[in-house]
Amino acid sequence: MKKVRSPKIIATIFIGTLFFLCVIIFAIYGGVDFGRNYPKVLHYANSTCQVDTINYKAYQCHGRYHTYTCYGPIWDAHYGPNRTIYAKIETEKRYRSRLDALNKANEYKVSKINNEKTCF
């Protein structure tokens, strides 16, 4: 085998390998993100919701050296044709205080039957 001594060839191989690895990493990240968000598109996109109740839920969150209680907003809603499909919607985002979680939940107010808003 001959040794490659040209710095241009070494730099080209290095940059090409780095580019190839970046493409693989972004494809994996995109696949995971697509898998997380595609069910939302299937069920909620282009649909109107009737939000019945808003609330928050307590979770155990992990910090660097400790565990603490955090909160996430939840909504009870009906969507789909004639608002017949029930859903309990939770977000992945967590908040340190109950007030922050309720403020986020209040972005989608409890609606009357004829006062719907586009789903999450």
C-alpha cells in the first residue's frame, strides 16, 4: 500500500468523512423528531378542538444531581368530526412551577360548543 502524503487528499477525506457523519446524525435526529410529531399531525392537525378542561400534572424531573417535582399542562378535549373523539393532551415540556404550567394551559381556553380553536 502506498502512503498518502498530499495534505489536499487528507483534508478532502477528512471533510468528506465529517460531512457523511453529519448527514447520518441529522437523519437519525430527523427520524426521531418525525416519529414524535407525526402522530400529532395525524390526529390533531387541521382539526378544531373543543377544550373541556385544563389542568396540570406533577412529574418527577431529574436535575444534574437531584430529583425535583415539575409540572406539565394537560387538556381534556374533543376533536374530529362532530367533536366525538376524546383526547387527553399532555406536552413534553415541563415547568418548575404550577403557575407556569397553568399559564401554558390557558393558551387554549375552555371553549363552548361553538367557540372552537385549532388543535395543538
